[in-house]
Amino acid sequence: MTMKATEVRALSIEEVQERIREEEEQLAELKFRHAIAQLENPMLLREKRHFLARLKTILKEQAAEDKHE
């Protein structure tokens, strides 16, 4: 279950970084399962990539805000 952007923005920088690590691990597992044709829904790959990009974008936004404070 992916989170909405507003939910992710409520997390601390460390929590977002941890979530990125978890999502990258899950994406690697999905890619592996897709390569050996055991993935029921290939759209999961797209959803994971998009969510990972959202997490990284929000992390950059939070880091920029911390520099300005």
C-alpha cells in the first residue's frame, strides 16, 4: 500500500530515507520475480517506481527546507 504525498511529507527525513531503502529492496525483488515470469501484476513495477520517485522528490524538498532554516 503506497502512501499519499501528504502522508509522506508528515514523516521525518530519517523515516523517508528508511522508506526509500525499503521500497528499493521491494522493487529489486519485484524486478527479479518479473524476470523469471512469476509476477502476477506487472503494473506493480510501475507503481513502485512512481512511489519511489515521489519519496525521493519529497526527501529533496525536506532537505532544501532544512538548509533554509
